Amino acid sequence: LGIIFFAIFFREPPKIKTKEKK
């Protein structure tokens, strides 16, 4: 469960990505 998470994070805006994965 790594590629899927990465893909979703990549697809989503960087705002959520930075907020979740500071």
C-alpha cells in the first residue's frame, strides 16, 4: 500500500500533501 497512496497524494493538490506529509 505505497504506490496507491503515492499516486493519490500526487494526484491531489500539494496543499493536502504538505499538510499531511509535512
